[in-house]
Amino acid sequence: MDRFITIDIGGTDIKYGLMEGKTARFLEKGKRPTEAWLGGTGIVEKVLEIISSFTSGGEKADGVCISSAGMVDTGRGRIFYSGPNIPDYAGTEFKTIIEEKTGLPCEIENDVNCAGLSEAVLGAARGRDSVLCLTVGTGIGGCFVWKGDVYHGHSGSGCEIGYMNLEGGQFERLGAMSVLLRRIAEQKLQEKTDRDTAGGDKADGHAAGGDTTALDDVSRIWTGQHIFEAAREGDPICVSEIDRMCDILGKGIANICYVLNPEVVVLGGGVMAQKEYLYPRIRSALDRYLIPSIAQETELTMARQGNDAGMIGAYLHFQKMQRKRQGR
């Protein structure tokens, strides 16, 4: 036997799989809605159900490997901080609960750290000693891997780069994909209002004032895919806002590089869907903010592990923690 249950808890979905340890190959994979409003207790119940689905028929597993949103105390196997998306998640004792209820060893790590570990050990940065990994989507997460080990810092919150302060606000509140979508929707709504007014139509006062319903309607039209299609056709709003986002990402990444001096920077998350368009622009911005001697020694690449990165990294973290606990 050499089978591990891998679980990746996100704000929208819980991805899970059964992995063959020797090859890191998935024997089975699936996902189910997180239903984050159920809070920490509800998510633990979902995790226990997933474990039971792999073991209830008498099948055996060697351990439970969890990747999760939130800040994680990897030693105790618990969530010690979480944002508002999952209520009452901080304080959730995953390791203790799962080991008591299933008899299986369990380890848990932050989801971005798992993704970074996966890319550093088996993915885009395989064979490199110093790896900075960023996930850019709804927010911006970071992970620094040094010689195969995630750097956690003094209190377990190392590389929480989304909270980094830039002029204008926090990094993730300026440069995340979700910010790009919102800013373009707002400008497209205003553009429509101005056009209707200029054409003599009665302007929608709610729309002009930024009514939430009107903005939601515009947001449903201006999806990420539509925005990048329009940018390729020269839409000035889309081109300008994407360039703004890339400039912010380049500046933020450069600031981190001045501190950590990584050999390679790996970008993952929502940006991967548009990597052909975004990569040269982010690379150009990074080069603008790094001095040449550092820029030429800093490789920028895109993540390769895709949606499996969290689960793969959770397995790698499990192996490291178990060896550490056993003194090996």
C-alpha cells in the first residue's frame, strides 16, 4: 500500500484525490462545493465525508494531506487566522480531529504554500534552490521555498505578500485579477451611461450612481475572457487596465525580489488563463522596477501543476512533516 488522501480546501470548491505516494500519481480525483458559509465545523464534516468515501469499503490509506486557505500552524495542524470568507475557521483543529476520528496521520499546510512547494519540487521550478511563487486571482498569495522547504517565518505568516503596502493600498487590493474585473466593469458602466446620455436617452440614475445591480449586470458581460479578447482587439479601457495591473504586479514582485533574491519567480492562479497575453507585460514591468544586475538573474515563469498543485503540495508537505515528527 502507498496511498494518500489529498484534499485542497478553497473558498469555492474542495478538491480531493487518492494519490499513489511513490509516483505522486492520482488514482482518483473529484471536487465538491465548499459551501464556505457553513464555517469551520461544516468544512471539517465535509473533509471527514471525503475521507470516509475512500476508506468505508475496507480500503486502506496511509495518511490525510490537506491544503487549505487561511494561515496554518503546521506543527499543531490548525488554522490560526482566516479571512471572512469562511466564518469561524480560525481555531479549527484539523490534525487533532481527523487523527482522533479516523486513526490516520494528518498534516495540513496553507494552500499557497502547497502550490509553491509543488512547483518548486516537481513543477516549473524543479531543481532550483530559491523559488518565489505567487498566486494571482481573487487575491494575491505568496510562498518562498528555499532548498525544498517552505519558509514560514517566526510566527507562521512568512510571505503573506498580499498584505504588503504599496502606494494606494495593499498589494492584493491593487493588483489582483478580481480588482481588474471590478475596475473595468465600473468604467464600462460609466461609458454606457455617458453614451446613453449623449444619445438623448434617459440615463439610468441608479447606473450613473454606481448602483450595485447595474454594476453586477455589466460584470456578467465583462468576464475575464471577454476583457482579454477586447484587449487583443484594442479596447482602450481593457488595454489600459491590464497594463495598470501588470505594472502593479511588476512593482510588487520587484520589491519582494529585492528582499529574497529568488532564482525563479513562478506565477500561478487566475493569471494562468491569460498567460500568453500577460507574461511579456509582467516581465517588462518587473524589469522596469529591478536594477539590471538583479533582473538578468531573476527568471520569471508560469506555474505548470494547474488545479492539482495544492493537492500535490499537500502530499509533499505531509511527507516532510512526518519525517520531522519521526526524527528522520
